[in-house]
Amino acid sequence: MKFALFFGNRGFMPGELIEGARAGLIKAVTDAGYGYIAMDPSLTRYGAVETREEGRLYHDWLRSHEGEYDGVILCMPIFIDENGAVAALQDAGVPILMQAYPDEIGKLDFAHRRDAFCGKFSVTDVFYQYKIPFTVMKPHVVHPLSEEFGQNLRDFAAICRVVKGMKRFNLGCIGARTTAFKTVRFDEVALQRYGINVESFDLSELIDFVNKKREDDPAVLAKIDRLKGYADFTKVPAGNLLTLAKISVVLDEYIENYRLDALTLRCWNELETILRVCPCVLISELNDRGVVCSCEIDLTSAITMRAIALASGQPAACLDWNNNYGGDEDKVILFHCGPVAQSLMAGKGTVTEHKMFAKGDPGSGWGTNEGRIKAMDMTFSNGFTENGKFKVYVSEGRFTDDPIEREFFGCGGVAEILDLQNKLIRLARGGFKHHTTVGTGHMKAVLEEAFRTYLGYEFVDIER
């Protein structure tokens, strides 16, 4: 991540404080492992922006570096001039973090007093008037070298990753929606207006490509080795493993040829009845190596999975709201047949035959990756399209280490979510599906900021 740094000024305030602010913010950013660009300090008084003319100078400098930075940090060492800031940043096109320096007790004389606490409102008010999106965090004023700002910086970097990754991307849809699953319908044109381009492929094409793959194809042989190292395939017949490897190679080709950033796959029942495999473990493996993939043609789940993965820097998963956990009203078993990334599991998965398909057609469902989801803090989210809008919710909980009996097939985990019953009511009344998507860590504030402030999603608050 790289940030463009902006320093503000106001003529009658102590300009000497700006030089220290520049050094402090640069140290904070570089110590955190991020890159930065900053305008040549010799171009303006104290290397800061005060007037509209200086703002236009910064504006043109920033435009000359377009594409080199992921966000802007607007530093207020003092009560700065909001007019120069607006002129400088009204076309930034990236998230903007407002950082204002705190005053110190014992240094409230005119030579040291900053008044940035008050000045921050002056800037945010005018940015609001100009409809320039920006981010504010707690505390209201914060020193760049403090632990609090270190957390602000990490959260802002996550916001920038989400916004950059979600503004424009390609999502592959392989197969039509399964007839019985009206819950996963979506509006492709509405998504395009959010920058989400859907590339649609018929499942028969994938099956044809798979059937044409040779057994001795080097890519197929390498994929067999990859899959054997990824999960426990000792129970899987050699012929079914070969077919799974061929499907995985074909999916890789779709990703490369169409530059797909994420995909969703029709996972039943043609792959089972025609090819005699279930692609769960392939979806798991894709997610584990950073390629977002959802099952059951739940395309909108792939969207929230991508956002979660961008925020956390780790894989996400699409799961069913599947079972109550005894009488505990704040616990639920979240489950899917086996598409969960191995890195989100408590141990190495075992690839088995899908028990649902085996019941009526034995030998048709090799490919579920069974295991348990590890104990961890988690964020969950999902969305759908309606009336040209993308509606989305985000909340948090944790996966516990509560046991699930061995006979429970697939990959599941017990999630503890505060006030779960009321949240479930809000999801049901809000039109949300039986799936949710999850990722590692607590990221609600980050995702909500990205969704509401910068991406324009319609945010549904299920917290109250």
C-alpha cells in the first residue's frame, strides 16, 4: 500500500509545527510498512497547502501521480485552511483519512497551540458540502506516532484495499442458476453499475473442455500433485482424482483467459451425474490461494467474499446458516459441503464422497473436503440486488472450539454471535439468503466504511 500525504496550513497559526508533523507522519507510515509520496516541500510555505492556488498546485501534482497511491492521508498539524484542502483533493478518487494533531496540556500558548480539534470539523464540514468522501476514526485527534494512530493506519489500509479491489473487477459465472435455487438470483446490470463485470459461461463448455484434456497433460499431472498435497485424497479413486485435476486446470484457464478476479460455479448436479465428481475441494483450493470462488452460483456471495478477503488479507468462505447448536440462542452451526479454504480449517481436510449424492447415486460425488472450521474471531456478510441496488450487511462473531459430532458431514463450525436471534429476524425480513460469507478477524468497521462511504452499497444495519 502507498499513501499520498497532504499537509495543511493556515497563515496565522504556528507554521513551525508543520515541519514536525511532516517528519512524524512519514515515520508513522514507513514504520508501519507502507509507502508514501509527498509533494516537494520547497513548492509551498512549510511544504503545506493553505491557499486555493496552493491547493490547485497539489491537485495537479496528485493527478500526475495517478495510479501510484491507494489513499490520501490529510494531515492537520493545526487548524488548517479548508479551501486549499478542497481544491487539492476534490478529484483524489481514493479514500481520504482525516488526521488531526492533538494539543498538549502545558503547551496551549499561542506558539504551541494547534486548535486542530476544532479545525477538523471545518474541513469535514466543507468536504461534506462538496460531496468529497472521507474517513474519520477515533480518537478525534491523534498523534501519528501513537498506538491509536497505528491501528487507524492499519484499518485505513484495509479500507483502501477493499475500495481499490471492489471498484472494478471481473466475476466469472460458470453455469446457470440451479432451477431450485431462486434465492441466489441477481441483477447483472445493477452490478455493472457498481463496476462489477460478470462474465457468464455455460457449464456444458466446461464439461467439454474437461473431456478433451489428456491424462498426460503436464498441467493435469502437476495439478494432481498439488491436490494430493493440499488435502487428504487417500479415499478418492484415481479416476475421480484425475477428473478433479482436469476441472481445476480448466478453471485456471478460465481465470487466466478472461482475467477473472473471482468466480462462482454451478456445483450440482451435472458435474456429479456426468463427471462423477463434486467440486467442493477445488473451490476450497482456489480460495486458499487467493482466488475467490463461491458455490451454487451464489454470485453475490462471491462479491462479499472478495471484500472480506481484501479487508483481512486472508481467504473467505461461503457457508449455510445450517443448524441450531442445542439450546444456546447465540450459537449456530455454519456449514458447507467442503469449499472452505484449508487455512480456515482446524486441520487438514479429508476428501470424501458427497453423502447427499451417494444416497441416491453411489460413486457420483467424490470431492467434498470434510473437516472443521478453526476457532477464531470472524466477520460475516452477504448481499443481494434489488431495484438496481446492491444491499449488504456486515456483523461480527467468533467461531468457537465447541465440538460437532463426527457423523456431521462436510465442513462446519460453531459460531457464537451476540444477539443472534434478533439478527436472524432482521436477515429474514430483509430478504437475505440462507448463505453468509465469513472471514478471519473483526472487520465490520472497515467493511462498513468501504461499502457506505466509497462504494455506494446500500448498507443494512442488522445490529439494531
